Amino acid sequence: MGSFDLTEKNGIKYFTISSFAETGLVKHGFSTRIGGVSQGSFHSLNLGFHTGDSWESVKENRKLFVETLEITINNLVAANQVHKDNIYVAGVKDRGKGALSQDTSIPETDALITRDPEVALIAFFADCVPIMFLDPVQKVIAIAHAGWKGTVLKIAKKTVEKMAEEFGCQRENILAAIGPSIGPCHYEVDIPVIAKFQENFNRWESFIQLKDKGLKGQLNLWEANRITLLEAGLLYEHITVAEVCTFCNPHLLYSYRYDNGNTGRLAGIIMLKD
Ligand SMILES: [Zn+2]
């Protein structure tokens, strides 16, 4: 089960996952908006280049955050996230891609996997669901970006399948963590979105609360992804859900919906220690 724990170091507030920390195998963290240099609507630890914020500020914020996690910025690997289900297996040769500019990111990819130490996987969020993975036996890590589209595509399950296929990970060994993102309290969706979930999930009623005579629904992406991870073969007690809503915490986290799109990006980072 485990928990997401909010910690503070060098003035930067970030979450760590207890089950991941206990293995002693990784450096990891999930950022908040506290502790950076960005101004205005990006205040202050904006980690996304594609937001309208200044490049210098984002670069400085990334440096501050990785230093806090004791990671070198040149070890970062970032993808250009497009709400699809492409998964990329990163290695030492990819270090630095997307670290200091959007242009050098791994193209059209929403999940990254590696088993190489000192390769720091990073992904960006502002309401979409971050999912981090760690197989402490095979020593393989991954991070996935699941908005509603990625959740419908079951990117979490596909990431687990790829970990198994590429590196022989056993599903019962894999730890997963579902990070801060928009909660069921604030995620209203309409019929086209509801229909996609009805087509792809037998148990959609356990995470969509219909209202307005079925014309709208409150969508619980945390539960949809938890179900997907269980479907993939993970153990219930190996899945940690932060249950922290971005929209409910606009002073701590960036929320695309709360800020009407004019906002920064949070990031999850995970790296195997050498
Ligand atoms: Zn909320």
C-alpha cells in the first residue's frame, strides 16, 4: 500500500513514495509548485518548457529540482508526451535527451522504461495522472503519463507488459504509484469520454459516477488506473495512490483545469542508483 509523503529540502517541496524509498534502489520524487524561480501564473517550480514560461526559468527550476534529488541534469531523459500509448525503452545513450530543451525529447512517447542506473526518467503533469513503476527484483523502473486518453488506452498495463517482455519482470514484484492529479471531486466529463470508458472497461461503473440523467459523469482516473494495474497482474498491496487532487490544491500543485490552461507543469522523476 505505502504512502505519498510530502517532504521539503532546499526550500523545495516534493512527494516521495514510501514503498519505493524503502527499497533503497532509487532516487525519486514528484514535484510541487513550491521552491522555484518562475513568476506569475507559473509560480514557482514550473518544470515544463512548452508552457509559455521563460526557458531560463524552467532550466533553473529543473536544475534546482534534480539537485534536490541528488541527480545530475544531464542524466535526465524526457519524452514529448502526446496522450497516446507509445512506450520507449531508454538507456545510457539517451541521457540528456529533452533535459534542456523540448526539441531533443524522445518523440511521441507517453511512457519511459529503463534498467540502466543513472538514467533519470522524467515526465510532466498538470492534472493528468503520473504513474511510476519499480521492479526491485529485476531492477527496472518506468514512468507513464495517463490523462483520460492514456487511461482509456491502458498505458499503465502496456507499460507493465513491456517491462515483462523486455526485462523479464514478474508482475507480482512490480511496485506502482499513482501520483497527484485531478481527482474525482473535480473531473467532470461528458458523453464522448464516458462512452470510451464504457467500451474499454467492464468495471467502468466503479470509477464513473453518472449525473445529469447520464449526460455527464464524475471520472475517477485514480481508480481507473488502479483497476488497470490490477488487470495487468500487480498486487493490490503494491499499488500506492496519492489521492491528492491538483484542482483542490492550487497553491501546492499546478492544475490545468483550475488555471484554465495557463499554468506550469509538475514532474515525476525516478532513477536507479548506481
Ligand atoms: Zn478536487
